[in-house]
Amino acid sequence: MNWQEIASERKRKQEELIPPEWRIPSPPEDLLDVTSIPQTCGLLTARELEITDTIDVNVILSKLADGTWSSVELTRAFLKRAIIAHQLTNCLTEIFIERALERALEVDEFLKKNGRTMGPLHGLPISLKDQFCMKGLETIMGYVSWVGQVSDHDAAIVEILYELGAVPFVRTNVPQTLMWGETYNTVFGRTTNPYNRKLTPGGSSGGEGALVALRGSPVGIGTDIGGSVRIPAGFTGIYSLRPCYGRLPYEGAANVLEGQEAITSAIGPMASDISALKTFTKAVLDAKPWNKDPLVLRKPWSDAEYALTEHGGKGAQLCFAVMLDNGLVRPQPPVRRAMSMLVSALTDAGHKVIDWENKLHLELHAANVRPVFVDTEGVPANTLLSVLQEHILSADGGEDYRAVCSRSGEPLLQTMMPHAEQPDPHHPWDPHPTFLDEPFTITLRNAGKGAISAYELWQLHKKKVEIRKQYLDHWERTKTRTGTGRPIDAILCPVAPYPAPPHGHNSNDFYTSIWNVLDYAATAFPVTKVDPSLDLPDPSPDSFYNQEDEAVFKLYDPEVFFNAPVGLQLVGRTQEEEAVVAMTEIAVSALETWKRVYSKS
């Protein structure tokens, strides 16, 4: 068979795994927001809706522990809702209903026999991005050449989930190569955003984002090398955590660019409620993952750090720095409004907010692209940080991706834009017109220059260390401006310069990828949605930073971005996951209070 036939046959087999009694009618093409369909389609019983609409993971775990809900009925409910979500957004890859229910029964019988839970995640269904190998299942990861590649092992995180009592129950869609901020591949097709199917859910953990947003999973596990758990979270209105390198176990998972260790991918949880970020991360760290993955730091969960002992302690006034504009691409009106809401909420809650002074942004960004050793003399300091990430991640000249694609003959995708050469029954709409000839990332990458030498790559690694030191010093110097006696506690910034954009238009990831280069812990959390009455287009500025800045400006139309969620980030320092989660909880609580107050005024 040729690659098209292999892909088509694999997609057909996936569709056959959906029980006929769980199928729902396809929504009309002009129905863009499908978030209410799980409640109205009639497939879920009242009890199943009660279960799957419970977004607080700790409530779910409590009801599992005391026997109010069994793991079998819980897993079955989430399986049905996941299948509904898949029929609405095309978010799944691996569907293994019988295997998941058998595992849930095993967990229930353990509780019945022993009178105690199997572990801190007892009975909890957990979805996984299509990187996490499970013994006996294919791990395709968006590549035709990996169809039929059955794993002979469980990834370390899967082993730990079993030990903790969890129930892995579905795996979710990714883009080909993983290195896109959207979710499309030639095997499983395109994943759409449940809030507006003409918009992308982001990527590369976009399948998880769409699934969790539709309450098809209480907790999902994604990965993040440039924003891949934060971008989908921001675009689909959910929560996520990007831990630092080596905090959670990656061992045994499939990946691209294996051997590239300067900017590595990190595992992170994704959920509809912020409580899940702590619950999941603490449970995994309490399982001592460094005994399964040699790259995991021997750093247990710290209750002291979660209590913000290095940030004045619980209840102390915090000082946040706001990075509204990174100096490369200006944020659109809904994003600016979300930032304004957050600043007002934190200020009303008694915290301090100051401006973040951008540093080295152009140099940091371009270091992720294939190096042309950009001449930065005369470039403003607030844009210098962009040059590193893009050079490092393309140092092989694309050989890794081409090698995998060549095995099947499938094309290496050059765009996420829908077009005639990429027919997709899950995306019947015409592509939204583009205003961008070439993303700024590609300009920096200077595509076509080929791979670089080991020596040139070493120089990039050296430069990255130098920049990380400069950024550390820059952070420390904020102590003179905070008024707390400490440097700033965290940075607040957009997830992207736009809300969830039309398919093919997520061209810029620097609001997230900068923190991967610096290896700072970060969360993403929902703030609002696009409101055409509030988010009016801006008048044209006198000048633009670059061609992508201009294209993002021209792209904005409140009708195009109808109903799009808007998420923001909270960024802490290296290996500061506990504090970042705690500060995000404070920010979210302040936002909820602010919304209640001002919704009545």
C-alpha cells in the first residue's frame, strides 16, 4: 500500500472502535460552538453527566475512595464523553475501551478486597498525548511510517500511573513532527476547537486540549517543548503546567529530535480545574520518578515551596511583573483586555504589579532556529532575546523529520493551513486568508541553509547559558522596584498574541517558547473569551515590529475569533513548580472574586 492507503486504512480502523450505540449525529456545518452537545445529545445519563461535569479532581477522587462512584462507572462515563468529544473535534488517536474498563474493574476489586485505595489517583481515568507508549498499543505520533508500530513497553509515566491507581483510557491527537502549535497529521486528520470549530485548539497537545475542554477527561497529560501544553490550554479555556526539565519522567515515551538536549520537552498536566495541577504533580513526585527515569531530578514535592516560603509566605503581598508586549508581536485586543482584567484583579486583592522590562528577546527566539549567527549589533535590547531557540531546534536541517517521513513516502508538512493538497473531511471549511508570506520564525531560521556543525551547535549552547545568566541577573535586579524586599515573584504574560486563531494561523509561539529556553516553570489558565462588543479592532499603528507583527494585526476580526477562549501565563523560576502552582491559584482566585464583583456593577 502507498502512504495514503495506509493512513486511510488506519483511520478506518479507529472509527470502527467507536461502539454504534455511542455514535451521535454530526453537528451542522454552521454550528461552530459544540461545547453544549455532550449535555444535549442524549447519550449520557443524568448520573454520567453528574460524573463528567464534576471538574474538581479531588472531589472525584474522594467519591472514588468512599465508594460513591466506582472506577468502572466513572471510566465508562468518561469513555462515552471522550467518544462524543472525538466525534465533535477529532481529538483521539488510540481508543481502547475494553482495556480501560478491565483496568477500572481491577482498581475497584482492589478497594473492595483491601478496604483502601490503590494509590492517590485511585480509579481516576487519565488521557495521554499520543507519545506515551503503552505496551500492546501502537504509538503513531502523527507519522504514517509508525502505523503498526506496537510498543513492547510502558512509558515511565504510564508505569507510575498504574502504581498510583489511575486508569489510562484514551490517547490524543498531535501534529506531524510535534513541532507545530496546531494539531493535524495525515493519519488521523485535524483536531478542531470545541468553542469554534473554525479555530485551532493549538498544539502540539491539541487533542488533549479539545478533549479536556469538552470534559472528556478529568486530567490529561501533554508535553511541552515550546508551549505545547500552554498554547492548547490557552486556546481551549483550561489549565496546564509546564514543569522544568527533568522534574517529571519522560523515559520510554516516543519523541522527535531525540538526542537534542539543549531545549528538552517536559511532561505537563492539563485539566478543567486548577486543583488538578497540584494533585497530579504531587502524586507523581511522591512516586519517586527518579527511580524510573535517570534524567529526573531527585527533588520530591515540597510543601514548603507550595506554601510560598520564598515569596513571603502564605498571605503575603506578592509582586508580579507584567509582560504585555514582547517586542516581537503585539497582542490583539482580547488578549490585552484579559491582561487588564488580571492586573485589576490582583491589584484589588492587595498585590503589587509592575511592568516587566524585556531583555534579549530577539536573541533568545532566533537561537531556536538554524543559526545564521545573526548580527545583533544595534538591535534594541528588548528584542535581542529571540535568536537562540529557533537555531537549536533546527540544527539538523530537518533531517530527523525527513528521515521518518521518507520511510512511508508521506510528505513532510510545510503548513497547517487547510488546502486542496491536504483534503480533510473533518475540516470542510475554506482556509481563512493569510496576511503572512513567511512567519518571523522562518525568516530567522533562514530555511535552506542546511544542518550546522557540532562546533556551531556548541556555540549556541554556550550562548544559551550566557543568556540564562543574564536573564537571572535581570530578574534579581527587580528587587529594587518591587517594594517587597524580594525580586518579583512571577511574570504574567499572554499565551500567544491572539486568542485561538483560524486553522493554519498560529504562526508565533514566542510568548511561550522563551520560557522553555530559559527553563522557567509556567502555567496557563483561562481568563475570558472574545467579546465583539468589548474587543474592537485597533487603529493601524504608525509602524510594525516585523512582517508577522503586521500580519497578526491584520488577522484580527472579532467575528473571525467568535467565542475564542483567551488564556494567560504565570511564569516562575527554574524548578519552582510548587510555587508557580500556588501563585496561579492565588491569581485565579483573585480573578474569580473580581469577576463576581464587577459582574454585579
